[in-house]
Amino acid sequence: MRYKVPQNIDMQDRIVGPLTLIQFMYLLIGGAICYALFQILSLPIFVILALPVAIFTLALAFFKIQDQPFSKFIGAALGYFLKPKNLVWRKKDGSAQNQTTQVTPPPQSSQPPGMV
């Protein structure tokens, strides 16, 4: 017997119209934030604050970089900027280990230079 193997197994199900559940939740939360800002603030301040929120929400819901969701890109960027970048290779007890080191400045003495 031959069975047909599904080809699109990595596609998410469409829940609300053409949107997936995650896209719908991003839009719902971003819309709620914009609505709350509209109720609280005056119109010029609302536009200034709601525009970046709306752009970020739309980017999370629809924008993809190299077929990866924007949320994965943001997570990778935060991981890159928050993790230490100085890696030093040291061999210890016959086993190879990759250790992270921090650069520390030398201790400052309390005496002015030239005084012994």
C-alpha cells in the first residue's frame, strides 16, 4: 500500500480567517494597548505613542526575516547583545572546555603615582 506523505508539516493552522493563533494574539494584544492609550491620552500624544506600538505589533504578526518569524529574530538579537562575547579556549585535565572570561581592570591604588 502507498500512503501520501504530507509535505507542509511545518505550517501552522489558520484559526481566525487567514491568521494563525499566534498572529491573532499579537494583533489582539497590540490593539488592546492602542485602545487603552486612546482612552487615556489626548490625540497628539496618543499618535506619538501608539504608532510605534502598532508598527511593532504588525511586525510581530506578519514580518519574516529569512523565513523566520520576527519574534525569533528579536530573541536572537537580545541573546546576542546580552551574552558575553569573550571566549577563551582552555584545555583542562585532558578534556577540552570552552570557558567564558570577563575582562577586569587592574586594582587602583590609593596612593598617587610616584609615591612609594
